[in-house]
Amino acid sequence: MDEVRSLKILEKYKEFFAELLAKNIMTNNPIVLKKENTIREAQQIMKLKKISGVPIVDDNKRLVNIITMEDLLKAMEMGMIDSQISSLGDKKIVTFREEDDFQTIIEFIAVYSFGRYPVIDDNNCVLGIITKQDLLFAVVSKLSVLYLHDERRKKVLDSPLSILIKNSFDKNEPSFLHEINNQDVNSAGEGSALLKTFLKNKKFDEKLIRKISIATYEAEVNVVIHGGGVGKIIANIDNESIVVFVEDCGPGIEDVEKAMKPGFSTAPDYIRSLGFGAGMGLPNIKRYADKLVITSEKNNGVKVEMLFWTKEEKSS
Amino acid sequence: MKLTLIKDILSAEIITCKDKLDTIVVEYIAAADMMSEVLAFSKEHAAILTGLITPQVVRTAQMMDLSAIIFVRGKQPLEETIKLAEELEIPLLVTNELLYTACGKLYQAGVPSC
């Protein structure tokens, strides 16, 4: 039961492992035996090499059968351990070809749960063998690359420097700060409303304030609908621009590019009855902001940075 | 077009801002039930025709500087919606017209689209 579940988890990373083929996973030149060998010899090899199964081949290295622990136990029970391997009946063997990909292998393993799978060529010759251990090792090697990638992203997300503007400013001394702590979609938008009032008091241009308000509002609603309802709105005003950060600590966006497509929405259905979930949120933000950076990491929240020029001569 | 004239065309009932109604001029009409659509396509000083009665429609109106919110299909706004609208001084009206006929009547009367 647990094995099947753990194989399903690997399913999630199918895409990442798409280039992993049987030939990259298998152990080359595996131990093989002939049917003239005895079952006892098989047992000794398996004990010595700490393996639980051995492919049986003919003189041309072609696969004819396979012997497993189960066979050993049966033979012991019936006192036949000194018989030749040829006395064993044929059994179903699932094999792979060198070019079979990760997804295929996973699918078969999930169904068959054999301990090992010979990898054969066009002539049925045994080239290698894939055990669950081989699979695990291949996955771990791949994951170590993934880990490095995520570590790098983590450094970027944790940085107090804004990605957008070159001169650093301290996010701990913002012009405007609002903590979002609200799971109720119906009352989302309070932060944006406060920001709007704040900017109005600073006598910024009406059109500019509207752009900023709408973009911040869309971002804030996203925090409530998708981001767990907990986050921050921070705004910084300098001579040339207003930069607004909206961040949350929710589940993050899996595919930012997909999320930017108008109409694409991962909102649950009840959200649509509340007037949201049209899939226009991020595209709207992109339209209104002069510069936009969205950073997200799975399970580590989303950070939306929007820059708005305050002087008209500037163009994005 | 003045909001009071729109009210007459749609035979609408006034929910909030009774007193300041005749000071308001509507420049465009937007019609939508999805707020993100409004945020994407609407313009300021538009009146919105909608069936959405949650406070979010008022927030959207605040963000976009909309002139008024007109609920169609006779839908009465929620209490929280009315309260927020009063606080922000945004006019709310209700008409029994369907969204389609309300749009049609106002379009015929010459109110431009967003």
C-alpha cells in the first residue's frame, strides 16, 4: 500500500523527470544466470550480491526467465534447491527498453510491483536491470539539482532589496504599510482603499491613483482568495515612482506564466458566485502597472511588485 | 446622462445617496457580474449594471471611481453592501429590468459604452 502511494508522489514530478530514460536509470551489465545453474547457486549469488532476483539468459544473453526469492523459498520448501533453474516454470516478466521514459516506467511499476525489471534490446538481450533502488537513486540525483535551483530562488525571495529598482530601500521603513489578515472575500479590499486615501492625501494625480488602487486591489483580493488571507501591502514613494508590494505566505503560484493568461483561474467555484475568479486579476495588474515583477515559490507565498511612474515623461 | 434620468428610464428604486442623486452625471455604462471584468474594462464615472450584491461591488466602484451601482433583476443588495456604500457615499439603485433590457434601454437612450 505504502509503496503505491510513494510511487504516486513521484508522479507529480513527471515533467521534471521527463528526460530520465531507462538507460539512465538502469544498472548496466547485471548479474545473470543460465538455466543450467542450480537454484542453490542462484541463492548463493543473491546472498553474496544482496539482490533479490536474477534474470536467466541463454548463451546469447537473451532473456528466458527470471528467478526470485519466492522461487527460492518454494524450492526450499519442496526440497528442490539443488535442481536446475530450468525446472522452474515460466513466469510473467515485465521488461523495458533503453528509451522508455520515466513516466512509462512509473506506470508499469505502479501496476506490477515486481522487484526488478530487465532492460532489453531488439533481440531480447539483457542490457541492464532496473530495481526500485535504481529508480530511487536516479530520482535523488535529479532532485539534488532541483534543490539547488530552489535554494537560489529562496535567496532572491528573501532579499530585502527590491528586484525592480536599482537603489535599495529599506522595506522596514515604508511610506505605507497595511497588514492583510482576512479570509473573507466579501470584505477584501480594505488595504487598497486605505492606500487610495493615503495617496489622495498626498495629492497625486487622480488617474495615477486609480491605476495604483485597481492594481493593488486585484493583488489584495488574490491574497484573500488564493494566498491564505495573510499578507502585507507596502508602498514606497520616491521622486520618480511609487512602488507597491503585495505579498502573502500562501501556497504560491505553480506556473506564473499560465497564471498571467487572461481567463485562467485556479479559484474554486464558489468564488465565481462572489464575482471573482474570472481569471483577469494578474492580467489587470500587468496592464495598470508600469513595471511588474511576480515572484513565487511553491508553498512559500507570492510577492507582487508593481512600479508606477509618477512623472509623465517616463515610459515603461 | 444624469443619474436621475437613468433612474427614470429603468424605473429604479434608490437605496443610498438619495440626496445627492441629481448632482451625479454618468458618462458610461458598464455591465458585468464578474468584478475582474469591470476592473479590466470599465472607465471612471461609469455606472455599473450588475447582479452581484456583495460588498465587493462597492469596493470595485471605489477603486474605479464609478458613479453609481445599479442592481438588475430586482436584486436587493446585502446589508453589508448598503453599509459600505453609505460610508463611501456611492449611490445604489435597484431596477426590476433584466441586465439585457436595462442595457438595451440605456444604449438606445444614447449612453455610451465603456
